[in-house]
Amino acid sequence: MEVATNTKQKYDSYKASGVEWIGEIPEHWKAIRMKFLYKDYSEKNRPNEELLSVTQNSGVIPRSWVENRMVMPSGNLSSFKFIKEGDFAISLRSFEGGLEYCYHDGIISPAYTVLKKRKSNLEAEYYKYLFKSHSFISELQTSVVGIRQGKNISFEELSYSIMPIPPLQEQKAIARFLDQKTSQLDSAVAQKEALIHLLKERKQILIQNAVTKGLDPNVKLKDSGVEWIGEIPEHWEVKRLKFLTRLISEKVVSKESKLEYVGMENIESWSGKFIPSNSETEGLANYFEEGDILFGKLRPYLAKVYVAEKEGICTTEFLVYRVKKMINNSYLFILLLSFEFINLIDSSTYGSKMPRANSDFIGNQMIPIPPLSEQQAIAKYIETESQKIDKALALQQVQIEKLKEYKQSLIDAAVTGKVKVINK
């Protein structure tokens, strides 16, 4: 059966639901307390059932479906709770993301609350959308116990919250309608995210070509002798980074300095944009001057590179490079932020939990060096082209946010009866 809606079409008459988060509901809908719809269900001693994960984005699913596999619990699983497909779980982050729908029979940690329906006239697919709606999540805040990292949802409190109950056939129609519409919206978002990936890829290709081949497509090339660089124009040179820059190791006691502090979190990955914050630290910091280049040695795959706009101090996880006369700092910044160079440095890291790159290894890397005038031209070209691509990226990101906002507003409107879903 097909369903349709006109987002401007409403039901013939409405009545007060009695609660702010729902507002008015269609005259023929009911509104009753949660405790009459769902119960806290705790069935244990089924250790041989499949182990499930409670996830915020995908609901309750087998651990084998989760990409980032969690640590498997050891020992006796008899205390774990059994949950069936169609039940709901209150997770440790439900106060942020709503209740989680169960897609598969199995067992979950006893830390979670399992909710099982009390009535036969409840369509789980409808409540799946209701329990993830922004309106419902706002209502969940009244059932929060604990503070900060200890926040959790008390079902005892939640059980007194009022919930809407459309007739069963309407619940099913609303669920089918939202399945169709959210699928279309998710597909549109996925297409735009794919375009963003292509734009970012194009930007990296532009950078890699410019810093290794220059801007003249007809120039004669020669082998650089360096794998990550490949061929370069015949009149270019290659030199080690340590001969083009000076590694600055001047330390400052951060609490004694009035200069602005730059932490890793203040630099945007892959763009080098400065993100203002109230970051501060204790202990020693690195001193830098305007025009110095900061290169993040901690987790270099994050690509944290920054050209200092003014004098300051920074975390010692940044290496501070001061360029010599033969190299333009804007050109070097672009090169250090190229995918191939970042990949090269990242491949050299030591330490599994906090991987870092060695400053000697970085300093010994060969860098392609065009004449200074060419460096300046390349930097200007990349800046101009990057601005165009960044503008296109920003536009796509805005459109994605609008699609996501529309999806949420549509869900909220449909599950609370603000728009009428019609069986066709």
C-alpha cells in the first residue's frame, strides 16, 4: 500500500495532548503515559544468544555488523539481558540520541534497559521514528539522572511521560511514509557526500601536481630520484627539509607567557585554518614567530599544519620550522600539507596509542625546490583554486545540513500528527 503526504495538509481537527513536547494531536489520536505502552524487561541466563552492540546510529545490531569492533566481553554472559527484534534499548547516550531499535534477537550488557511493548496495537516501526525525533529527545531530558559523564535515562522517570498513539493503521502508514522519505533524503545526502569526497580529491591532485610538476604543462621533466615526488621540471632541485628550514626549539613556560597558545585542536585538519578557543596548558611550550610553520608530529595523519599569523606559543606536539631565504613559506606550507607528504610521514610513526613522527626523519625528507618566483606563483595558484573548491565544498555542506534538518523536521511533524499521512 502506498502512502503520501502534503506537508501543508493537516487533519480536520486537533486537541491538546496535555504536554508541550507533543503539542496538539489529531482529535482521534490518544495520548497516554509511557508506562502503559512499554515495560522495563529483564530476561537473563541466555549466554549462548548472539552478542549485540547498542549503537547510536544503527540501533541494536550484532557485534559482527559493527565496523569498529568493540572489545568482546570475557567471562560469564549469564547476567546479560535478552532483547528481541522490535524491542527498544535505553543506551548510555540516549539523552543525546533517543532510544535504540533492536534489529536482531540477542543479548546486551546489563547496563542497558530493555523496553518491551505492553499492547498489541503498537507498531514498532512507528515508535522507532518517534523515539529518535528531536521532540522526543527533548522530552528525555526530563528523565535524565546523574551529571556530565554519568548521565543516564531513568525509565522510572520516563514511564510517566506522555506518548502519542495514532490508530494502528496510521502508525503503519506513517512508518512506511517515513521509510520512503528518509531513504530518499539519505540518498541525496550520500550523493552530496560523494561529491565532497571528489572535490577534496581534486584539490589534493591539484596540489600534488603543482608542487612536483609546476604550472607549465609543456616543461621538460627529469627523475627526482625520490619515490613520493616522482618526475620534476629539469630546472628544479631537490633538497632535504632540514637544509631549507631551521627547526626552532625555543621553550617557554606557558603559564608565564602572555602570548596566545596554539594547541593541536586549534588547527583544522588538511586546511591549516586557525580555530579560536580558550586553549591553555601547563608546563613547557614551543615559541614561534610570525611566518613560522607549525607541523603536527602527533598523529600526523590528522594533517595539522599552520603558518603562524603572529608571534605565539604552541604545544610541543608541533614542530616549529623557520624557512630560509631560498624557500617561500606559503609554498612549503602547501607541500607539507600534500597528501603524499603526510602519508610518507605517517608511515614512519612510532607508538601505537599516540603515534608520533620523528623530527630527524621529517628533516631528512627530500623536498622539490623550484626557483623562488615559481614557488610564489604556485602558492598563488593553489590559493586561488583552493578558494574555488572550498566554496563548492561549503555549498555542498550547507545543502547537506539543510537536508538533514528537513529530515528531522519531517519526522517530528509526521510522528506528532502535524502533517497528515494518507493511505493511497
